[in-house]
Amino acid sequence: MSSQHVSTDTKISIKGLQKAFGDNTVLKGIDAEIANGEVVCVIGPSGSGKSTFLRCLNKLEDITAGHVVVDGIDLTGKSVDLDKVRQNIGMVFQHFNLFPHMTALENVMLAPVETKKMSKAQAKEVALKLLEQVGLSDRANYKPASLSGGQKQRVAIARALAMSPSIMLFDEATSALDPEMVGEVLQVLRDLAKGGMTMVVVTHEMGFAREVSDRVIFMAEGVIVEEGTPDQLFGNPQNPRTQDFLNKVL
Ligand code: ADP
Ligand code: MG
């Protein structure tokens, strides 16, 4: 679907990535390349290391071994400016973590103003555009407590977009939502994908993964077991573990 935007330029290069928490090696050597404009969905059983993998891509976790290179910058390098790298990578979690005392608009304006990337007036203009993009123009002055789960998550996405990232990471962005609100959030992701955003999406929404992604990665026990186009991975999985997982969730 979004493949017309995928270029051959590598956006994220992951080589031999390992992550251990004490004795527990959670990522056991991950190799992957993510192209500019590509939408990659990561699926797999609970505890397989999907969130840890995602968090390594913007170095929210220390990397035990291997390399993560984003836009040519090796995040494991000593002098890397992590703030700058992270400004280019938006992240959306299962729980929205909006500031409860701020309106939707103020939540979206916060990072660009705090990082002095924009003046307040400029940040407001950008935030209003983003709220419009996620269908929440009429909720700009509402605080999180007055918003539904789906609306809060859309504010969280707008907030992540406010720094104009070129990569967006989603970690089970719809898992905490009531079923009737999943669709409105997935629609925002779909629109982003169409717009050419590079996206890595950890999801349980197999329909979404099949429809929107350029590539699907199946992870289990800290390794990539299998990857391929949605048609390959869902239609003709090769590995017995992939087959077993898909039999359980589809
Ligand atoms: P998934 O997102 O696929 O469910 P996670 O990446 O959250 O998997 O977790 C993979 C493994 O790493 C689990 O065994 C989990 O207990 C462990 N883990 C994750 N984060 C930490 C942490 N901060 N400290 C210790 N262990 C962790
Ligand atoms: Mg997880």
C-alpha cells in the first residue's frame, strides 16, 4: 500500500543487536534494514523482545552489543547526540502519558517549545494543524480526562509528530483501547504510512499488519524467526514457529 514511497535508501540499519538485562539476554542478535518510507510491522508472542527491540532503535535502552545506525549515525557511538537523534524519532506507547493538567493543544505544543525548536506562536500553529490531521480540531482545548481513549491516543500521536520526526515507532498503540476506538487510531497510522513516514509498528492487529505494512517481522525469543511481505508471512509462512503463532492469533 505504501510501497510507492519506499526507496532503496536505508533509514535504519540494525546489525548483530543484542540486549541483556543482567543474565537475561532478551535480544540475541538482530539484523534488519529498514528503508526510507518503509512500514514494518513487528509481531510475535508476549515476552519475545518486541518492545525492547523498539526501544533500542532510539536508544531508550543501552545496547549490549551490535549496532543501530539511524540516518547514518551509529547510536552506539560515544559522542552521539542522543537528544538530536530522538527528536527525529517519534514514539507512541500503549499508554498515552499525556500531561493531565494540560489541554490537548498544550500537550502537542510542549516539546517544540521546551526544546526551543519553535516559538509559542509557531508551535501553536503546528499543533493545531496536527490536531486537525488526527481529526481532533474540535478537541484542542480539552484536557485528557475529557477525552476518550482513542482521542487521547490520537493526541499522543500528534504530540510525537510535533517535532517533525522522520521515523515513528509504535508499541502496541491500540492495545489499551476499547475495541470501538481501535479503528480511528489505526486510520491515523494508515494516513501516516500513505504520507511516506518510515514506521516500525509493534502490533497485535494482524489485519492492520497485513493491509498496511510493506514488510512483517516475526520475532520469538529474541530473534527474528521470519520476515517477508504480508502476503508471504501471513499467506505462506515457512517457519513452524511462525505457523504456530499465526494459527493461535488468526
Ligand atoms: P514483548 O514486548 O515482546 O512482550 P519485551 O521486550 O517487553 O517483550 O520483554 C522481553 C523480555 O525482556 C521479557 O522477558 C522481559 O521480562 C524482559 N525485560 C524487558 N524490560 C526489562 C527491564 N527493564 N528489566 C529487566 N527485564 C526486562
Ligand atoms: Mg511489548
